Amino acid sequence: MSNTLKRGLFACLLASVATPALAEDGYDLWLRYHPLATSGVIDAATVAVLGDTPTLKVAGQEVQRGLAGLSAHHVQFGTAIRSGGVVLALATEPRLQALGLKTDALGSEGYLVRSVDLDGRRVTLVTANSDHGVLYGAFALLRWVQTGHPVSAANLTSTPHIALRVLDHWDNLDGTVERGYSGQSLWDWWTLPDYRDPRYTDYARANASIGINGSVLNNVNAKAESLTPFYIAKAAALADIFRPYGIKVYLSARFSAPIELGGLKTADPLDPAVAAWWRAKADEIYRAIPDFGGFLVKANSEGQPGPQDYHRTHAYGANMLAAAVAPHKGIVMWRAFVYAQENAEDRAKQAYDDFHPLDGKFASNVIVQVKNGAIDFQPREPFHPLFGGMPKTPLMMEFQITKEYLGQATHLAYLGPLFEETLRADTLAQGTGSTVARVVDGTLDHHALTGMAGVANIGRDRDWSGSTFNQANWYAFGRFAWNPDDTSDAIARDWAAMTFDPAPATVAPVVRMMAGSREAVVDYMTPLGLAHVMATGHHYGPGPWISDLKRPEWNPYYYHRTTRDAIGVERGPKGNAATAQYAPALARQLADPKTTPERDLLWFHRVPWTYRLRSGETLWQGMVGRYDRGVAAVADMRADWDALRPRIDPTRYAKTESFLGIQQREAAWWRDASLAYWMSVNGLPLPAGVRPPAHDLDWYKAQKFPYAPGNP
Ligand code: GCW
């Protein structure tokens, strides 16, 4: 076949693939290699890989696939260095030595992409000290092109700031996903290990493209069975598929597995038989998965077994498991998300109380995984006081990508601002600049073991995450895990350009929608520091009035304690002194409502409804105003999206349009239900001109949502 004919056929093929009904269902995520409108961006017609490893091969294939798709031209893949082409090679490759590139600073995962003369030919070189680095460089080059830049102008270098960049899947062995709103689990445990769904490879590609290098396959509310040979073989199949993409597999471990699987009488971490059982189990896993990452553990929390069942601390439990994986260089990620109904202390204080005394007591291959805030993945929480509070212990951040408390799949809430706000927060633990990011990247306390985990929002929905915009949260998580100093806006711009198209007329309004979206959710759900007012169980929709459930902290009322005169939980020195869990300089600021950031006011303080906000309004007026602002912001997002109609393919356009309709209705529902309830308690009228709730309080209380998704 002649070259012209080949090109023609190729273009035809692409044109047919580009038919919206076929291709534009969101499956391609941000790796959407559709022809760019701007010509001349792709001047490379060959991709050469020097060296032979599975990772170099997939990196080269990805660049070929990307450039071919983006240019609608054939791109040749091989080993021949051609002028104007792209070359991927390890920095140790002999043919690169004459270039004298300085790659030491790239470390083991960083990359360098730039134009060089190789064998007398001008090429764009992608290089690194490891093949994983080359893979990350390959995706960086593609991002560069997808965001509208010419291949040959690429001059990119980057190194991850955090070592473990991990997705936590709360996926159950029966195929359901706890707090999953995008369909069944991606893992088809039943047909694994035989059937290797190509989707597993696409999952790995997507993750590698944003630098994610670990995947915890099963729910932290773990079943012991995931540690049986039957399931280990399935995990091993996934590990084989992910390996070329630099992604290690981890498993959540059920602490009582020695009893359930091993027939032991106890799971006491100090019992030698228990430790021996775990060592043998670890050895067995490593025989199947030689690069197994290690265990994630939720212990003594929400009914899960743990070392405290035997009056041992979390450190004893973690260290026993750490000893089992240490010979294989594995690690243990031990969660600090603990609270117990038997504990009368404020739930927000319990994790710190349990873990702070254990600082410095963990083995060197343990990292303590701390949620961003002290309660639970709320639309806004102040950063967790353990950050900055355990300098002798490596701490990893746990963010929730799936939007359990933020409207779940349908509400558009870009989490970049939430991630950024938490990472930028200053713990003041060692003076100004002791930000959460510096704790998490290990620079503040000089830890080499560093990590960031995101509770995944990935399921078997065709668009992976339940909506196009939810994909942005997966994307942003990866980017912040790579570089916690990145900015939410820059990430949104890249994502929008890659997901839709790089034209400013598309990117600007999409980014505008994203930028304000999380704050809109805060405004219409939990303004001024309110938290956990979602209905119990499914956490979908408002339920601030719920106060009759057995466990105190199951009741939203527990989190605001509203009376006729006042609202909020007093966590300052005049209350339960939770503020004293922060570094003294910060604790002093938070002690007084007047020096507490207003956005966290009701989190830290109980104040009268007549309290004056900085604007001069009363608290009540300010709250009403924020609810209205949140609802109005959703209307603005809808208007932006309406105007984007001609620029977005019909299938993706329609789904977002419909979801924004749901969000607008539900934002109004949140506002109205909340106002109806607060007014029933405080007896205050609405400020003049404010629209009253559409229904009475009983109507809101009567709303029930049986079978809401994601609820275990
Ligand atoms: O957010 C809460 C969820 C639980 C979850 C728990 C946790 C996996 O409601 O569904 O359980 O946190 O993080 O362990």
C-alpha cells in the first residue's frame, strides 16, 4: 500500500472514530487524542525508543498513539532516529552520552523532555534515570501538545515531590463500591485472573499519565478473603497489567484475618503465632506479586477489628504488620481515621488523642494515613491537627476524590481548590511556612517515606467517574500528589484543554465553572464552618434535624447543636479545647471567634445567631446570604455550560447539562431545607426580600432515599 493511501485510510479511520456517538462518551478521559484544530503543532512523524523494557515500549506506543490521534497523521514507531522525531531513552543510553545532559536532579522518577541533536538529527528527546521516568516524560510531552504547544518547542522537566501517589479503592469483593457513584467496581473479581479486561490497561495508562504509582485494590472495610490464594491470584493478574505503567498493587488487610483465615484464637499483635501468620502471609503474597507495595489498614474504627481489641496501641498493630512486609521492602499505611462511640470525647478530637502520643513509636516502614480534616471529607474542613502534630512519624495525606459529602456523582464540584487549600494551610508547627504540603512532602520533618492517597471515584461507568467533571478530580488528585505546590487553576486549565479542546473560548468558561464550584457546594450545604449536616447513612441531601439515632455521632445534630440562641460546637478553650491540638501559635488564633477564619467559624465556635460577621451582617443574615450565593453560583455554571453548547460534543454536553439541572434543583433543596430547619429552631424571620423555602420543614424531613448508591 502506498504511503498516501495509508494516510488516507488512517484519516478515514480517525474521522469515523471521531463520530460523537462512538467516541465521545468520556471513556478517553483527558487522554483524548482527537485531531487538534491548530495545525503545525505536531511536527513529529516518528517515535523511536532506544532500549527495550516493557515500560519504554508502552511509553513509546503512547506517544505514537497520541501524536497520531492529535495530528490525524500516521506516526511511525520503531528504533530509527529521524529528524524532527521523538526519541525516548534512558539517560544511561550510550547514544545520549555525548549530550552531557545533567539528570542527577531528576531522581528515580523525574523526567527531562527537550530538543537535542542526536546522531546529527534534531529530535525531541524524552529521557530519565528510570523507564518509569521516561513514561512520565512521555505523558508530559503529550500534555504539552494537547494543551496546544508544538512538539519541538517542548522543554519540560519535573520530579515528583511525594513518593507514594496512591489511589484507595473502596471496592468490595461482591463488585459494589463503598461510596462509589460510578457503577460497579472496575475489578471483575469473578473473571480475574483469566480475563484481563483491556480496561485495566486503560486504567493504568490514565494513572501513569498523572503520576499515580500505587493502587489499593480493595475496601479498607476489608474482607479477610482478599488475602486468600484465590484472591491473591486475581490481585497478581492486575499487578502484572499495571507493572509496565509503574503502578504497584497494595491490599487492605483485615486485622483479624489470622483468626478468620488462619484459625488462630487471637489477632493480638504481640502474640508470636499472629506475627508468624502475617509473615507467612506476606511471603505468600510476595511470591505471587514480587513488587507488592504493602498493606493499608483501617483498625479500631467504625467496627473494624484492631490492636486495641487486645489493649495494644495502633503502633503495636502497625509495627507487627510492618515486620511482616519489611523483608520484601513493603510498607504499611496505617489509617488514623479512628473514633469510637464508646468514647464520649468529641469525634473531632479522638484521632489526635489516639495517635499523638504514639509519635516516634512506629517502625520505619510505616506511614500513618491521615484524612485531610478531623471529621470526614466535608465540603470544607480545617486541616487535621495531626499534620504538624507528629513530627517523628511520616504522615500521608488522605483525600477523598469520590464526592461522598459533596453531592456525589451529579453535583459539579471541582476539588482542586479543596486540595490546594488544605495543602497550603500553615500548621505553624515550626514557624511560618510549616504548611501541610511541607509535612506531607517530608521536607518539614525530614522524612523520605512520603505519600498521598485519594479515595478513588472510579467505577465501571463508561466515563469512569460518573460524570465528565468528576474526571477532573481524579486528574487533579494525581497532579497534586506529584506536586503539592501546583495550583488548582493551572491544573483545571490543563484538564479542560485535554478533555475538551485547548481553545481559550472553551478553556476559559470551563475553568471558570470549575474554579467556583466547590465553594458553591460549601455555600449551599455547609456555610461558615458547618459540617456533617447530610442525612445519615447515604450522606445524600440535607438532614441537619436528625437527632434520634443511637450513636451520638450518627446524628447531624451532634455537629451543630443548634438552639434558639446559638449554633456551632465550641472547640476553643472555653469549650472542649480541640483548638489546643494545633500548634500554640495557631491555637491562639483559633481560640477566639474574631481571629478564627470566618469560613471555619462554626467548626471552632458556638456563637449566637446575632453574632456580627466581618461584613457587619448578623450570623443569620450571613448564613442566608451564603445559601443564596451557592444557589446562584449553580445558575451561573449552567449559563456558562449553555453557552458552551456549540463547542462540546453532544453526548458529553447533554450529560453535564442534565446533571447541572439536578444540581440546581438540589442546591435549592439544600438551601430551603436548611433554612426551614434553622428557622424552626431560632424563630428568626428571613431578611427582607429573601425567598422563603418552597415547602415546610415536614416535607423536607419526609424525603427518603432508599437504595441510594454507594451506601454500605
Ligand atoms: O467517610 C466515611 C464513610 C465510610 C468509610 C469511612 C472510612 C470506608 O462514610 O463509608 O468507610 O469514612 O474512611 O473508613
